[in-house]
Amino acid sequence: QVQLVESGGGLVQPGGSLRLSCAASGSIFSIDVMGWYRRTPGKQRELVATVTFGGRTNYADSVKGRFTISRDNAKNTVYLQMNSLKPEDTGDYFCNVASLGINTWGKGTLVTVSS
């Protein structure tokens, strides 16, 4: 069983930055894809960004050029650097890890972008 611990959420003004982290622990054999999803007010959970073990990334159009996903395979940790934050980025951000065909979700961390 894989456990995920997210950190880095909080309150930030529009135009500001935050960095989210998600560390995986437990029965980790091979983590294929690590990613971040979010649920914003009035919307269903949506993909923000993913990164493969080899470093290939994928971003939602709404965050391209502002967010950067990265991972440290030695630490089983994925990061999301969020710059130029907008009020519409407000929401709960969830870490997701795919390992041997099994998806594990974190509990989420709240990001609030407001002046």
C-alpha cells in the first residue's frame, strides 16, 4: 500500500507563487506516473499536470507556462511549482501516483488565491 503526504498549500495573492510537494511511502515497487489534479469551486476534479518516471510532462492548457511539475525519483516525491497564480486556480489540489496499475490519491491540500 502506498501512502501520500502533500504539503505546500496556503493563501497567496494573485500573481504570487506556491510550491506543492507530495512524498510517497510504503509499498513502492515502481512508480510510473506522478501527477497533480485539482477540484475548483463548481467543477469536477481535473488534471493539472503529470510527469512520467522518465520525465515526460503533460499540462492542462489552463496552467501551461505558469506551472511546472517535477519529480525526484530517489525520494519518490513530486513537486508542482505554481507561478503567476490566478483566483481561478483556487481549489483543492490532489496528488496522484500510479504504480503497477494501481492509482493512489492524496488527501488534498487547499490553495487559495485571493487579495
